[in-house]
Amino acid sequence: MGIAATLTRAATPLGIFRYRDFAFVWSSTTLVGMGTQMESAVLGWFVLTLTDSPFLVGSIAAARMALNFLALFAGAIADRLPRNTLLATVEFIMGSLGVLMLTLILTGRLEVWHIFAITMFMGVIRLFQMPVAQSLIGDTLPTERMSNGAAFNTVAMNIAMLCGPVIGGLLFKAYGPQGAYLAIASLYLSSGIVALAIRIHRPRTPRTEPVLRTISDGLRYTCGNQVIWAVLLIAVIINLAGWTLHTGLAPIFARNVLGADSAGLGLLLFAFGIGALSGSLGLAMLPSLRSAGKLLIAAVVTWHTMVVAFSFSTSFYLSMALFVLVGMAFAATQVLILTLLLRTTEPQFRGRVMGLRSFAILAFSFGSMGAGAIAGQWGAPAAAQTVGLTGIALMLALAVVAPKLRQA
């Protein structure tokens, strides 16, 4: 009694022992995130060692998102089936695909087309994992704690982003692709086992209409709620603009502007990860988030302002400090987007709205290509300035067009 009561009143506003189901959702999400980040790092290096082709490395990354439009379908399924069962099923399938890759490696039968096929199918399965897991946050927490749940979800993502690539790289170096994929498959299967422990008791109405009708109903619901569609447009804006700095442009800055090597790039990304983790942890400690709409607008503008500031830096240490701030604004944006979607969306539509949130990631492909083209023509600083100013302009325009967002 004494220990449990003390832990329940611990510093975390969630009092994690009071919210058993959320604890399992968070643990499952953390395990999946770790496996995904490890696989992303390992897969790129593995393909490069097999083929010595940068083009194929980039193509593998594209294959992960090739069928992203199916996120609409995934969101509809998340609203039609029990989400806890669906989450466990999806994660066991991910684990099985990891085991398949491991088996092909161990038997010496792995070919490049196998990697593409498994990666593409894994990308489709992940489309289900994200909206289901995020909808379960709303299913397992009361409304007043959803901002904490969104923050802890972002903490899980940032922990995985910090640790996953490092662990994956060390395992690949020490034990080869088979050692790395043994860990990846184990993480996915473990996440499925944890998901089996989720017990939610939310009344469900049997659905008999076709899936396409479920999707169209979700689209109509989204278009009819100004806060929801505005937040989803923000998700498009940040994927089109802000995300490109710490993904595609960072290596170019490290080498061409800051005169750093791969270790320097690693330090820059580590600084970003530290900022993101500290930002999400700080928001997780707050009892609640008031005026989340205004805070979201401020976070997006701050993020892109820091991108512009970063573009003028030629000092490595100043750039690291700015990357910490970029990471903090990035984390705040992610937390506030999820908070507003969970608070605003009715439970029966959460899966479809979260599916649209996943669909917004498609904008990253266009943003990344555009930023790369500008960097190739006029240099990385010009690309970062374009990205930053575009993000600020689009965010301010949306804030004017969607006044209810400012009131949310």
C-alpha cells in the first residue's frame, strides 16, 4: 500500500500506476519505436554494404513510404475493430517480418528484392500501428490527462530516436545484420506481447457499412471541424518545411558549411535529440496544457525561426546550441498536435483522424526533394532559409484563416 501509493503520487502528473492501460500502450509504443529506429539505421547501412549504391539506399527509404496513402484505410479499420487487439496483431506481424528477414540472412538466401518487398510491406503495417496506438491514448486516459499522454508518447519517440540508431549501429558492427535483426524482431514481438495486456472497456457500436463509407464519413467529420483540419494542415506544413532540416539538410550543413565529418553530424543530431527529449519531458511534467492552439502556433513559428537562425551559423558549437532549440520546438509541436487531436476528436472518429495525421507525412517527400534541389542549386543556407520562412508564412496564414485554432 505505502509503496504503491507513493509511486501513484510521484512527480509525473499521470501517476502511472493509476493508469495501467496507458502504461502498457506507452511501453508498447516505446518498444516499437526503438525497433523502428534501429531498423531504419541498420537497413540503410546493410543495403549500402550489399550493393554499394546510394541510389538503392534512397530507394529503400522511399519504399517505406510508398503506400502511405493507405493511412486513410488504416484509420478506418482502427475505428471499426477493437484497438487493443488490432495493436497487438499489427506488432506481431511486424515481429514476424523481422523474423523473416533474419531467416533469409541466416540461410544466405536474401536478395535485394526481398529487402524491398519486406520493407514496403512493413511500411504498410506501420500505417496501422501509429493511428491505433495514438487513438488508444485517448481511450485509456481522461480528457484532462490527454496532454500528458501526448507528451509521454513524444518522450517515447524521442528516446527511440536517441538510442535506436546507436544501438542498431553497434549491434551491426559487432554481430552483423543477423545480430541487429535478432534484436529488431525481438523488440517488435515484445511490443505485441505488451499490447496483449491492454484492457479497455469502451462501448463499441457494430459497423456494417463498407469501409469506403467509413472513410468518407471520417473525411466529412474532419472537414466539418475547423480545429481538426487546421491541426492536420499544420502537420502538412511541418513535414513540408521544418522536418527537412534535421533529416535531409543536416548532413549537407555538417560537411559543406561547418566543415565537420560524420562524427560531427552525429553530434548535431544528438543535440537535436537532447532538445527534443527535454522539451517533451518538460511538457509531460505539466498538469495540463491550456491555450494549446496558441501554444501550437507559437511552437511552429519558433521551430522555423530557429531553422532560419541556424542557416546563418558558421560555428559548430553555436549550431549545436541552435539544434537543441530546434529539437525543443519540434517536440513541443508534436505534443501539441497530438493533444489537440485527442481532445477535439470524438472517440469513434479518432482512428480515422489519426490516419489522416499519418497521411500528412507524405508532404515530407515533397519538402525533402524541394529542399535538396534548392541546396544543390544555391547551397544549404539558402535551402534552410527558404524552409524556415515558408513554414512561418504558412503557419501565420493558417492562424488567420482558422480563428478557432487560436481558441482551442
